[in-house]
Amino acid sequence: MEDVAKPVTKSGEVEVMDGSDIMELVENDKVFSNFIDHKFRDLDRDCDGHLSVKELQPAVADIGAALGLPAQGTSADSDHIYAEVLSEFTHGKDCKVSKTEFKKVLSDFLIGMAAGLKRDPIVILRIDGEDLLEFIDSPGFEPEMSSIFSELEIPNGSLTEYINKAFEKLTVDKGMPPVLDSWVTSNIIVPALESCGVGEDQPVSQETFLVEFKKVAETVAQLLKDQPVIVAHSENTFDGTVIRRLLSNKFELEKTLDTTVKSMPKDPHGRISKNCVRIALDQLASSAGLPPIGAVYQMDEIIHESFKMFDVDDGKLVKEDEFKKILTEVLGSIMLQLEGNPISVSTNSVVHEPLTSASTLLQPSSM
């Protein structure tokens, strides 16, 4: 989406993460080989020249973090993806992985990440209070805040509760970081409320709300000036276009299906369990313009509806051609649902660490 790469605020610093740095690393053979050497050495604790399943776990966790997944053990859907990442290295077996195989799999993951960022860039914003002040001083401030106040339904709510809820309605385009973030709440919102002396027992009326909210918002802007907040902003629209493009290109579709099916576990007769459709869809998600299962709950609902339609969880064993047919039909079903009802997702996440430190995947290893 081209418009995602444009700054959504007028001031502050903006950085666009579009995958170009990742591709620059992977495409430079000498630099990437050196990168792999150091990563492999850090992971190879027993120095036997191979990585065990246990030694691979930090790499799997880093890939999950780079994909935006929550920590292992917090979500069944996410844990399933972590298991698939590990399986990419070990091919589903309890075996050790060579440096050559480690390099190949990590390269594939990084290229996939770069492709995803190129398609849906992440904009890194520095929220420093200037845009919020501009909003406060604009002619649209009072009408918009009056509209927000009229939408709030807080039975017997205090003025503090109304102000907190109103801040939740403001987004980065108005110069507000996500207020549900615990750091923002404790270091920006709460101190602003305390500084302005907003009391729990003050009566709530629209007039009082507008006056007090403006005071608190001006204090918030000053606190943001003193402590700027870094926010990762992304926008994604899933409308089935990429799936339609894939399904209409028979050569590309067959190539994608062949690559996906090749990695599926099979019985002695070469048959595949329909339960693996979920795994297969995750593997070809980037080719179909879909997020990983578990990443976007609105998409999960559509995907699960398609799974039910084709009974993919009945555990039946099918031949490769039948498996490909089911997978293609699932993609077609998802496409039709998205074409009829596209899903747009905008996310804003506070970055509490340097941009590359949430995942150590791309950090230089110790020499």
C-alpha cells in the first residue's frame, strides 16, 4: 500500500521499514555468510558444528518476534506458528541442523519478511507533542471532542474516566500514542491528570469535559515533548486481490502449491492429512497476501469459516492432488469473502526498545 509509507504526522521523525535493509543483507553473499557464521556460532553451544532442537530455540523465538508474534506459550495459534518455524529447520524430525541448512532456511524467512514489509511497510513515528498541540489549537478540536463525548457511555462515570476514554479515541494522526500501552498510561496520562488536579468526584457535563480535557491534553503534549514516544504504525487492507492474482496465474499457483505440499508430512502411501491445510495456508500466506494465522483476528474468522466449509479438520488422509484442490478451494473461499467485505487493519504499537532490539534476528552477533 503506497499510502502507508507516507508519514501520518506532520512533525517529529519518521522512518519507513520497507524490507530494503533485509534484502541488502541477504543479497550480499559475503556479508550474509559472515552474518550466518556468527549467528551459528552463538547458537552452537556444544561446538559440534550442528544445531540441536534446543539450540535452535533462540533463533525460533527471534523469528517469531520479528514476525510480530507474542511470546511462546501465550497463544495456541502463535505456538502453532512457532512449531512450524522449528519444523522448517528440522523438517519435522528430532535431528540436528547443519550450517548450510540453517543459512538456507534463515535466508528464506528473511526474504519472506522483506517481501511482507515491501507490500505493507511499517512507519516508525516519533510522537513529540507538536501534532497534539496543533490539534488542540485547531478549529476542529471542540466539535470533534464534543462528538467523542456524546459517544461515550460510562454509567456513573467520573470525569477522569471520561477523559481517559476520550484519549483512547485519539490516534497518531492527532499526535497521540496508544494510551492503552502501560508505559504511556503511567508516564504520560496519569501524571497529566494529577498535574491538572482532575478529581474523581467532579461532576461530568460536556462543558466541564471540554475545559478539563483541553487542560490535560496540553499537559500531555508537554510531557510528550519531554519524553517523545516512538510508535510503529502500519495499515493493511485484505481485499482478496493478491489471492485472485495468484489463482489466475496457473504456473505460479502450481509452483506455489508444489513447494508447499513438498514440505507437508505424508503417510507411507504419500497421503496428507487434511489437518495440514492450516499449516499449508500459513506457508503460502505471503504469496496470497494473507497474514499469519493468529495475527489478525478478523482474518482468522474468515479463514476458520473457510476451513469449516471444506471440513479441513476432519483428519482425513488425501492424495497430493486432492490436497492441492482443497487448498485452492480454501483460497478461493477466502478471496470471495474478502472481495465482498474487505478488512482494513491499522495498528499502532509503542516501541519500548531500539527498533532492532525487539528481535535480535538482525542484530550483529558478538565477534
